[in-house]
Amino acid sequence: MNKQAIDGLKKEEESKDQIKELKQAIRHLEIELDYEESRSGSYKYITSLEKQIDEKYQLLESLYENN
């Protein structure tokens, strides 16, 4: 294989890893959000979690668009 093909495969693998990590982070944040909502947690903290989740979803969408 030539160097460009190898570099392309490396970038694709890195992108897949980023997507996997983002999905895990979103999942953890959503679990935490559900917990906080169920126990009537702090409004500021809940909105902070929602904002973090939204930002990660936007980043995930941009990664999907680039692939």
C-alpha cells in the first residue's frame, strides 16, 4: 500500500474511535441527566448537562458528515 492509503486508513480509524468515545460520553451524560431529573437535582446542573449533551451531539453530527 502506498503512504496516502495508509494515512487515509489511519484517519478513518481515528474518526471511528472519536465517534465511539463521543457516543460513550453522551450515554454517560444522559444517564447522569436522568438520575438528576429523577431526584429533582439542581436546575443549573441539569441545564449544564443538557448543554453538554447538545454540544456532543453536534460534534458527532459533524464527524458523521465528514466521513
